[in-house]
Amino acid sequence: MEDVVKYPDKNFSRDKNLGNPLASDLGHVLAHTTGLWEELRGQRIFITGGTGFFGCWLLESFAWANDRLELDASALVLTRNPDAFRQRVPHLASHRAVEFLTGDVRTFDFPPGNFSHLIHAATESSARLNEEDPLLMFDTIVQGTRRTLEFARRCGVKKFLLTSSGAVYGKQPSKLTHIPEDYQGAPDPAASLSAYGEGKRASELLCALYAKQYGVETKIARCFAFVGPYLPLHIHFAIGNFIYDALLEGPIRVNSDGTPYRSYLYAADLVIWLWAILFTGQTNRPYNVGSERDVSIADLARAVRKALNCMSEIRVARQPKEGKLAERYVPSTRRAQAELGLNQTVDLADAIMRTAAWYRGARKVPIGVKCANYIGP
């Protein structure tokens, strides 16, 4: 049986939060979510994927709100390696309201007691895994979602949030500038590279089934592309790769023709949206999460160079083919705006500067690691 990890130095206080380099962002998050937190007062929340990019921001904002609003809430975080997280983010690992359950999302033993809320953010998002072992990718997503939903049913969870993906729509038509939630496209089921998108589609279906049969309030956030502290700079995220290159003052390399369009929501806005969807979103009604402000990959490289005021050369690998329509991965967020009052509050240039400043201050730039400069989100 997996163990719940309780670190002995649970002495985190509100005063310690004052030295948090994300204090300004976390204050911004709290200012936009203050009225939402009351239902967590005295409650327990279970989080999967709590040690990744999304998870760190969820825990940062939870700890910040918990301390300042004196919620007396607690979070249990499922992770395969809590000690590694403790080494990487000690101030979160040692927070008095955060504990860890060691286990795999597909097979973890259910911890005792009740939980009021559950956020399922555990996903293998590696492009390499999707290419090299798509069956493992699919199984991790689908089996992990089924396991967490079953846990939610048994332990009395009232509200369950699935972090899904814009990948559920399949390839976005080039002439559709912003993809809405009611678009009926889908990944190609005959393509092995569809494992990630089809896994997310199956996960959304499982949410619908558990909502209908067991009354679990399942909320769905279809997430697109993001930027911010904790985003890995040296894997398959184009904006992270470009920030990495700029911080090292080397050439900013675009390993494509630079024409695909993406959009990027800052991480502080991301968690505002996720908490709002969890607390106030309609059951089994997906909401796109992302920015509507699209930018080509080549222009993104230029935006990084300008925002960071560096002299890096931009190297685009190849010229666009004549007559080729640009690929797009850009959401329409009208539903979230109209129904939940959610908006982008941090522009792209500011988001880039904040991300780079955090990496500089934390001395976390992974020197000597080659970036993929992948054109994906």
C-alpha cells in the first residue's frame, strides 16, 4: 500500500510566503478568486499531477489562498516521487497544508477519509512518449481518469475537475481562426499519434458517464498553450525553447517554417480559470482555457527577443511552401468569458518577461541542455 508522506518540518507560515518570488502573481490570482474559496473552508482536496507545471501553480495558489483567507483546508497530492518534488520545490513540499500520496495514477490505493474536491491534472504530455509509446500514453490518460473518477465516487467528492486538452478537436482547420467547444472535429483514430487526443476524448466521456450514473459534478477544462514560471524550457514547448535560447544569449532557433499559429495564456491567468471552472463551471460542460491572441511561431520568436531586449539572431529552419495554409492551434474562449466572466489579464510580452525573470532569479536555467524547438504548444 502506498504511503501518505508527511514531512517533519511542516512549519510553513504566512510570513514565509512574503519571500515567494511569485508573490505578485499569487496576489493577482487571489484578487480574482477571493469569492470562490469559501467552499474549501475546512475541506480536503485531492490533486493528481500536482508536481508538474499545472500542479505547481495549483499548489502555489492553494497555499497562498489557504494562508491568507485562513481556510484551514488541506491538499493531498498524488505523485510517483515526493522526495524529488521536495528537492525541487521545498517551500511547497513543506507547507503545513500539503501532504503527498506516493503512487501511480492508474493504480494508486485510495487513501482513507472524504474529500470535497478533486483536480485530475496528471497527464503524460511528452511528445516523445506520444510518438515512441502511444499505448502507454493512452493507457495512462484513460486508466488514470477512470481510477480518479472511481476514487471521487467512493470518497464523496462533490466537484471533480479534468484538465483536458484542445487536442480533442483534432487538427484545427486553417480557415477556422478560433476553435469553439461545439466544434465536432476529432483526432484521426487510425493514427498512432492521436493517442494523446483520443485519450483526452475518452476521459471526457468517462466524466460524462460518472456525472450521469453517480452524480459527480465533473468539470472539464480544455487547455491549450501556456507560459510562466515552472514551464520546462528544454522540452517540446516552443515558447519555453525560445526563452531558453534568449536567456543563454544564443540564436533563437525555429525548427520549422515559422508559420503555425499558437496563443499563450500566462500561468497566473491559467490557475484563475482552473479554480473558477472547478468551483463555478457547469457540470459536464467543457470550457476552452487559453488565449485568443494568436501569433505565428516566427513572430513568437521575435516577441521573445523584443520582450527580453536581447540581440539574439532568429534562425528559421526553412522557408514556407508557396500556397500552404498555416496550421493553427488557437481557442475561442467566448464560453468562459460569457458564463464565468474569465478573461486574459496578462499580455504576451509581460508573460514572457515574468517567466524569464523567475528563471533568472531562481537560477533554474538548465545550462547545457539542448532544446527541441518543437512547434507544438
